[in-house]
Amino acid sequence: MWEEVKSSSLVTGWGPYLSPLLLGVGVTWGFCYLKYVCKIPRLVAADPLHHFLQSHCPVVKTAFCPTFWCVGGRIQTIARVFLLSKPHPTYRKEVISTADGGQISLDWNDNQESSQYPESSSRPTILLLPGLTGNSEQSYVLHMVGQARKDGYRCVVFNNRGSGGEELLTHRTFCAANTEDMARVVEHVRRCLPEAPLLAVGVSLGGMILLNYLASSGSDSGLQAALVFSTPWDVFVSTASLEKPVNYLLFNRNLTSGMRKTVHKYRSIIGKAVDVDHVLQSRSIREFDERYTSPVFGYETCDDYYRHGSPCTKLSKVQTPVLCVNAEDDPLSPGQAIPVADAANNPHVALLITAHGGHIGFLEGVFPTQQQYMNRVFSQFMGAVLRHCEDLKAAVED
């Protein structure tokens, strides 16, 4: 009883001072947040493309204000997984074959109700590439499909082998450096819809595959334009970041676990090419790539695979307009690896770099259940490409 009285007296005694103190802390944080956290992203591009984006995509001139209680890159990365809602679009599944006897699962959202593009044959089509172990059910994919529907587009999600619900028929799953499946999907979609503009969006590993495809295909990509979010540019830098103790505990271990589950699920077929038990003992992404990805896709060493898979080494070969969105504080794709100089020298490439946002985070608002920033970039860039295609063509060919 006496302790309760003392506690009550203590609180009562401090009461007159707590309110001003809390107010002062709040005002100080609000000032620092507005002055030092909310910043206009850095736009890096050759002058013609820079002008095109400034003219047609207001988002590149607007400050990105991350959720005030969720500013750091790690917490943005983690919070997205728990906070983002999951819309429920209707998919039409299609499975296509590959030259090596494998198969790829495509999930279509045809958007037959589109009022902006009622003619199905010419309705713009957005090809979506999810991240590592991802598929058409990832929250960031679902939100982009929803935004595409609002804007009148058709979507098709390219699920990596073994991740879209189809059976894995060969020992190959996904590889950042290999673009054969990407080429097969683009060829298939264009054959099915020859009159429809085709654009692509890649997220994380999907962005790496997309950029490597653009570099390998040059002017024959079959895409009108592309957009990538949170792409790891230099695999060596990303791996080093993921092997730091905190990042290992938060991200590396969980990502590796997801990849091991895929191998375990299909161990009977994968075991024909590698020692599955050895792969399942991997405790990091690098160990997994050393034991599975590199040998399966024909690389002598993991370093060879990482050199070939890093988009930063091939940016000069890209000849399709592409906007690349990264956050400086991305724990999986550190800001120092972003190829600023190379992008500035390629008229087809633009970088949009936010100070905050983490990896596929970019959370805004007090309680961020919606994918506002990424959807805004997606909607404005796709709209600009489709509505001002002649301006864009002139910008990249100037």
C-alpha cells in the first residue's frame, strides 16, 4: 500500500513537467523529420530522359516521407511484411514449356473490365517479376496488380520455376544471371498479344533478372519500357551486407531457409544434379549459391556466378528505357553499390534514389497498410511511357 502511495505521489509530482517534456520531444522530432528525413529523391539520368521524367512523373520531384515511426531501412524492410494488406485479384493460370524440358507458371489478370482499354488485343500488358522465392501471391505483387487494374492494364506474373504451384520438371529453379526463361516468357506473351504494348516490372531478384535480360537482348528486348525496385546491383556488396551479424539474423538466415524449402520440396529431381543433403545444410545465401545455384547453372565458382549476375557490370548494354528505384538504406542492396556514373552515361537508364525505404519497403503514412509510394511510381511511370511514347523515344534517342 505504501509503495502505491509513493508511486502515485511521484507521478503526481512529475505530472506538471511531463506534458511540456513530451511536447518538446514531439516538436523536436517533427522538426528533424521534416528537415532531415523527408527528402526529394535523387534522380540520375541523362538530360533528355531526366527532362522526360520531370515533365511526366511528378513523383520524381516530390519528397518521400517514410512512416515517422518506421524510418530505418531494416525496420522498413521488416514492417512491410507484417503491415501491408493482401488484396485478392483473380488469376488465370497458364503453364508454358521450356526448351530444356522444364515448365514456367504464368498468372494472368486479364482485366476484361478495363474501361480505359476495352479492346483486349491492344490492352497494355505488364509483366511482373517477383523477388527471391516470391510468386504472384507476394503482397507487393498483389498491390501492383491492383494498381494496374485501376489504370486499365493487363498483368501477367512470371513465377520462377517451382514457385508458382507447378511441378518442377528439371533441376533448375531460379538464377539472377540466367535470362533464358525471361526470354521465353517475353516471346510467349508477345506471340499471344502482338498488338499490345508490353512493359515489365522487376522486384529485387526479379529486377536483377530483368536488367540482365535487357543487357543481353539490347535493342531486341521486346519491351517498350521497364521498371525495377530494390535491385541488388553488385552481388558481392549485397552478400557482404547480408553477412553482417544483424542482417544475417534478420534477413540472410530467413531467405536461405526459404530457398532450402524449395530444394527440399523437389529433392527427388534436384538430387539428380547436386547433393541435396549438402545443399540443405546451407546457412547463408552464399553457401546455398556455392552448393546449388553455381553448379546447376554451369558456373565454376560462386564468384563467377556473382560477377555474371551483377547488373552493375552490364548497364552500358541496356537499350530499353528503364527506371530503377532504390533506397540508400536498403540492407540487401546498399547505396554505395548503385551505379550512378554508369546510369548517367546511358541515355536509356534512370535511377530514382530515396534516402529511406529499405528493401521493398517505401512505407508511408501513420499505419501503412497500402503500397502507396511504389504504386505511385508504377502508375506514373507506366502512364508516362504509354501516353507519351513519342516523347520517350525522342528522349532516349537524342
